[in-house]
Amino acid sequence: MATQLSPSLERAAACHSLLLRLPPAARADTVDGRLARLAEHRPGVIGPRLWRSRGSGAREALRPLRAGGAPLRAVLVENPEGPAELVLVADRCRIPAAELAALADWLTADDPGEPPLAGSRPAREAPAARPATPWGLGDPRRAGRVSTLTRTVRGTDEARLRKATALTLSRYEEEHDGGPGPLHLEFGEARPGRAYTPALAPPLPMSWYWERAADGTHTGHCRYDEGAIAADVAHSFADHLARTATDPDPGAPVLTDDAARAVLALGSTPAPATAPGEPRIDRRIAELARLRPDAPAVSDEDGTLSYRELTERADLLAAGLRALGVTPGSRIGVCLDRSATTVVAFLAVLRTGCAYVPMDPRYPAGRLRHTATDAGVPLVITTGDFPATDGVRTATPEDLATAGARWTEPVTDEAANPPAYVIYTSGSTGRPKGVTVPHGNVTALIRATAPTYGLGPDDVWTFFHSSAFDFSVWEIWGCLLTGGRLIVVPYWVSRSPDDFRDLLAERRVTVLSQTPSAFSQLIEADRRAAPDAARPAPRLVVFGGEPLDPRTLGPWFAEHPPSACRLVNMFGITETTVHVTARTVTPADTVTGTRSVGRALPGWSVSVRDEHGRVLPPGPAGEIWVGGAGVAEGYLGQPELTAERFVTDPLTGERLYRSGDKGRLRPDGGLEHLGRIDSQVKIRGHRVELDEIRAVLLATPQVAGAAVILREGSRSDRADARIDAYAVLRPGATVRQALAECRLVLPDYMVPGTLTEVPEIPLTLNGKLDTARLPQPRAAHAGERPEPAPRPAADDLAATVLKLWAHHLDLAEVRPDDNFFEIGGNSLLVIRVLAELRDLGLPKVSMPEFYRHADAGRFIELLRSRHTSGDGEGPAA
């Protein structure tokens, strides 16, 4: 976003100066007399006299003209130990550089002749706003502080320097909106005894003045605003510019090999100094069970397992796997709802030296079948109706326990660091691909994070996410490998922010892991809770799974100060074992909206590369590459894709993962995450970042949650492509108000074509935006909050429910035999219907109950029975 210069910087940017040592023959009174003559011939050009000073000539040359004063100031700086200096400061527009140099010649010449200045020129216009310089990574707190550097090059000329500047800038700056670039460029001739400053403050974030010496050498004087460009970035830019000026190869890397190695070191965090220890998850937990056998390990709705009970049950199921013919090195499917038994099953698979393949039982049958077939699992542990798959048998945990009770041979194996799990992620071909991760990656992750965040046996964690989402790896093993207690969050509780909030308070959860989308719903639930309700009090919240906008966290910080609850934003990828970087979020971040995700975890490394895989310095955006202890083995059964994404660094020989995410390295080694490389969309020829529109919506006072998508339209030329936005509005807010706020910030082509109000932003089982469950968009004039239905009379409960359903489903009529989901309903509308029924004083109905009574007639009977039993205020028919 462009910024305006402050009045003082604006004056300084409008001035230039020339400092020259007076020749011995030049007398101060002579210079004074000539200035008086100049004032007589050119009234208003200069003040009434020559100013005198005993200070620094260099400092005087950077002092701008007084606002509203004459366009020229002359100061004689006397030096008792050397020649005096004459400093001329002038308005750049009214007295250009050539005239300023001619004036200096005239003031010091033996035979000056007529005054050289031309007639009065018009005053300058107000300068344009400075363009944004995201690659500069400056510190806004240092805005207005100017630093300088110089570079000298030989064997070049002005034309090559201009080309080198453009080429260097193209390596640093992504396409901008056609406004002025961030760099001011001027050229001049060097003259002994003179120092010319083309602008007392950079008119743009960075300015270069190149002086050509008599021998053809060019010396570049760079001045940059520290508020826009960090010193390290400025020096790296200058180095590349100087190299390009002498070797203008557009394909040359930005960094030399030595400089690239230094940047790689900047993005790497050394592994902890402590010994790595046992890499296998199951052996570490067995040791914890030996040391603290009665400590609580896993709790669900059915009770709590101690560490001893957890390992004993896991060993029993492991024996059952062996009894059914499972051999070490196999991959075993686990398709279970979240429960303590799920954790037991995972640990049992690991005890046999096998890798577990988690599958969510709510996934479609085709996806489950593909996962089982692609992973080559001989057996799936499940309690439901797993789809029939050739070559795959199923067994319940009870089946395994029965078989295990008869097994007398050892169940464990001797492999040091076998694969621990295979998690499937979305594939570009539409088919999910399996990522194989060994035990040592997981234990390295815990070793890297436990000391920093104080993870230990006093902590209570939640198992909130689907086991098919790798965030669950962090939740389960992060807890159990540090001796904590794991609370299994039931599925329907995870779908209800209010119930989840109550669980956090009741179970006294201390470590909470959430996607930002899910956490924003929890914030709203916490905000609307009764004043006397018990409050959740986690000491640590870890964000992951999707980018975090810190500006959404203001309400949380208002109730939970950072001294009591630490919020940590972690960037990570399935292929690099859940997390890669970490950064503590502060209340100040809710104002700045930083995109930094912090430095690499101990034992991990991050670098930003260009399209050829070459290291980029801090500043330019490129692809994020990850190295270190978390890099996975690769994609199961896809050697070509593995070779493409898991590569060897030619500089270090290290194995790295190419993430496909866009980012930039910061001078402190931190990483800014900028979305996917292909996240940009085009609307009528304009490049648009959808995340920017979402951020604007979230910054408005009317919006509590938002999502923005691009609808491609039906035409092949995409002429009717449109930005659709969805918003959770705060009480009393309207769609029109939110759009009006957007128009204050966004250009017309970025204002959403539709803004649809929703009760919540729909999330997948993994806690990410579920675009498939977003409702059809509604135009702004049709998107206002619907008027509530009238309070029902004593005999019209059925009519009220049918009318309410029809209203929210946008149907003319709903009949008692209609099924809510078959006539267009979805979970978002369920929440809205249930909320409005409560507003009407009718009995409370939970989400699971609604799903079980989705036929209108059955739902009406449920409400009637609830009222008859006294649960609710509304009358029954």
C-alpha cells in the first residue's frame, strides 16, 4: 500500500544540495557580495545574505529549506584547520542541478560575469505517494531515517547502469499496479572538491546517484529510508546491481555461491544440543509408561487410560495384528472415529514395526477405497462398514484383542527408524498422494519444540482434528511423547464452537492446536459466553494448517493476555512433518497484520529460491524450500513426483523439499508466508490476491469471519468470472455496511461482486475452508439478514417450522415429508435454523439431533416432545 511522506520528509525530498571547498583565493566577502548581486537581479531567489556556520558542512548539506522560504540557501561553513566550505541548498524544481552547478562556478570564479540563474520557475507540485516496497522489509518505526551506502563499478556506462537497475529491480519486486517504482535514479559528473546530493531525503524508498569520474569509473551513492528498506536488503540489492552492471546476464543468480551459503545459514536453526535419543515413538512411550505408569494418558467420553493401560492395550492389539499375519514393514489402515481406541490402534501398529495409514470414516467410500489400495494395506482396523476392497481385510479392535490374547510370540521388531505413518494429501491430478514419514521425524519435532514451549507432564492437550489431517500427529504424539494428558474431542463437539469452548474450560486444557479458521469461531463463542461461565485458560495455542491473519486475534488478547496465554503461529507442510517454523504472536501484531511465520524450528531450515532453484537473499519473493530433520521419505509409490519435489541442494548436498508455497526470507532469518505460488487470480486483466480482500473484510467492524473465492463462470473466455465473498456478520450489521467499508479500501475491480451472509465459515474435517459447502452466492441487495419469523402461537408449531425452513432454503413451500438436506439444506443453514428457533423460545436442539431428525415431520415431533417435557418456552401445537 502506498504511503505519504511526512511534511518534513516532503520538504527534504524536494531539495538538493551542493557542497564545495572554497579555493584559497576565494574570499567570504566576495561570495557574500555576489549573492547580494544575485538577489538584486533575481528577487525572491535567495535570502538577504550569506549565512555562516562553524558546524559540519556535510550536515548542513542535508538540512532542507524552510517551508515557504526562498528556493535557495547559501551557507559558508568555516573550518579553522582547513579550507572553508560553501553549501548551496536549493529547491529541485525551481533550481535544477545544472543551474545549481553553474551558480557554484559563478560564485567562486575569478571573472563571474552575469548571474547564471534563469527566470523564476513554478513551485513544484505535491509529490506522489511512495509506492509500497514489501521486499524492502523495513521497520516502520524507523520511517524517515535515511542511511547511505556506495558502490563503485568500472567498465560500464549510463545505459548499462540503467539496464542493470531495471534488471535488479525485476529480481526483487513483483509486478506492481503501474504506479511509480520504488527507486529514484540520477546521473552526473564527478568534480574534485564537490559533493552533490540530488535529494536530501529519498523521494522514493531508495535513490541512486551515479557519478562518472574522469577515468570512466562510476560511483553510486545510494540513500534509502530505513522505514521501507532494511539495511541488509539494501546492501544485497546494491551488490547485485554492481555485479549486473559489469556482467548484465539476465539469467545470472542474485547471489554468489559464498553469499548464498551465508543466506542458507541465516535460514537454518541448529538442532538442540542434547542427544537425539531413541527415534521410535512406541519405545519412548513404553519408557514413559515404565517411569509413570499411573499417569493419565488419554481421556475420552468412556473414561481415561493411564500410560500403563495405554501400552498394555496397544501391545494386545499389536499381538492381534501379528496373529492375523501382519509383518514388520507393512502399512496398516486405521479408519476409526476419534477416541482413545484410535490412539491405542496407532500405537499398536507402531509396536509391530508397521506404519499406520489414517483414514477418516466420514470420507466418501471411493476415497477410502483408493487410499487402501494405493497404500497397499493388507488390513484396515475399523468399527464401521469399510467399503469392500480387493486384497484388503478388516478387523475391529475387539477382533484384534481376541486374536492377541492367543498370541505368544514377541510383537515388536528391531528396526531403528522405520516409517511411522502415511498420510494422504490432495494431489494435482485429483487423486490423493501418500506421504511417508519415519519415526525419527516425529521425535525430532518434539525435541525441537518441547524446551521452547515447556511441554511436559502437567499439560493437557486436545485431540481435535481428524486423524487423516497431519495436525493430529502433533496433537497426539506431541502430548504423549512429553508425558501429557490427551483429551479426545468428540466429533460433534468439534463442530460446535460453544460446546468445544465448554470442554476446554471443563477439562482445563493447557495446550490447544487450532487452524485459524476454527479458532476464529472459538473466539466468537468465548465472546458470547455468559459472564459467569467458566473460561478456557490454555497457556499455549498453536496455529497451523493455514495462514493466520493476526488482526483477527484482538478479541482473544482482550480476554487472555499474552502473559497468561502464548499464541504461536507455525508454518508447516505434511511433507516436512507438520511444522517447520514458529513465531510467537503479540498484541502488536493485531495492528500490523504481519505475515511472518518466524524462524525455522531447531534442526529445520528454510530458504527462498527462484524458478531455477537458486537461493534468494532476504527481500525477494520466491518458492519456499525446506530442509532438515522433518523432510519426509517421499510420496508412496510415486518415484517421479518424489524426485521432482524432494531434491538435493547443489550447494550443500542436503535433501530438501520444494513446497510450492511462496514466501520471502527476512533479515533476521524469519520467513514471511505469502500463500501459494499460484494463488493469484485475474479479474478483467487485473492480478488479484483473494487473501487481501479477505483481510479487508476482517478488518471491518461488521465482520467476524470471512472467506473469498473466485467463481470462474461458465464462459470459456472467463469474461463473467466473479469474486464472491462470504461473511459472518456481527449483531446488527448488514451486508451493505460491510461492502461500503470495502469500497473505502479496495479498487472497484477488487470489491466482491457478491457478499453472502453465513452463520459460520464452513470448514473441512481438517479445519480448512470447505468451498464445497459454501452456499450459492447472493447479490448484495439480496444478502441482508432475513427478518425473523413471527413468534408462533399455541397451535401453529408445524406451520412455523415449515415456514422457517422454506425461508432459509429459499423455497416457496416445504412439506412435512421433505428432508432438509435433500431440498438444498446444509450444515450452515442448520445452524441458522436452530439459532432462530431458539430466538423464538422453542426448545434447544443439538446438531446431531437435527441430523437424526432431518425430515420436517420428524423434526416437528421432536420439538413438540421437547416442549411437552418442559424443555423450552415456546408453545406446542
